[in-house]
Amino acid sequence: MGKSEVEKLTDEKIAKGGVLVKLYFDMQHKEKEKLQPLMADLINERLMKEKGVVYCYGSIEEPLKRDDLYTTSAMVTVLFESFFPLIGVAFNYAPAGVEVLRPEKEMRFTTAELQSLILELSQISVTYSKYILERVMKPEEIDSLSKSMDTRAEVGKKFLGKKDDEQAA
């Protein structure tokens, strides 16, 4: 029996640095009827449209009542173009669990890819910190922080430019 189109696509993407994972999500709500549509929206309208997602599909559990809330969970299989979009999805959607299905043994990164990964993580951290701080700071403190972050971003760009120039030489 031959491979399906999905299997062929998956093999092709994994060979080029893709990552196949299972993401586990849970969700609670006071209204049972809202849970499954919310979880379906997460899978079909949010995850599927994230940059770097090749495909995703999942199964959603029937909501169960716990105390005064209903809870449900979903197991979602996602193929990413590379490791980097997985990092973004993990930060933005905070799955309860992650299981890497493929590659099965190891992933290798160039020094430039590791640098990009660390910078991506740093940027995500800054974005979330800014989001949280904006909720507790006074407007003048936010303005000062924003200027400081802009300066930091410029310094980071200069460092990246120097590194690119050194590698080209």
C-alpha cells in the first residue's frame, strides 16, 4: 500500500527541517455549549492560520462538569515548516502538553538558527513583559519603557548586522 498524500507531505517537510507534534489543550467555561465551538475555533481558525503551520487536525473531548465549570480537552496534531513557528505557538497558545512525533531522534541547528531562536524567544519575552507592564504602569512610565525597548531593538539590529557582515567576509 502506497503512502497517502499527507504522509508524503509530512515526510517532505520533516526532511527539510519540519516538526510534527501533538499539542494538548484544555479549556474551561461556565457554559457547556460554548466549549467545543471555542476549541474548534482554536484549531481551525487560529492554529491552522499561524505562520509556519502546514496542517493541523485534532479531536475534542466531550465537556465534563467539574465543580461549577465545564472542562474539555483537545489533542491536536500539527506539522510545522520548522522548529521556530512551534516556539511561537507554544508561547501564544500555552498548550498543556507537547509531544514531538517527528523527527524521532534529533534536530540539528546551525549557529545562525540558534541565534535566531534565542532572539525570537527574547522578543516574545519582551512582548509579554510589555503587555503585562502596560496593565500596571502609569502612562509616563509606559512611555519611558517604550523608548527604552525601541533603543534595545535598534542595538539588537546593529549586532545582527555586524554578525551578518562577519559571516559574509
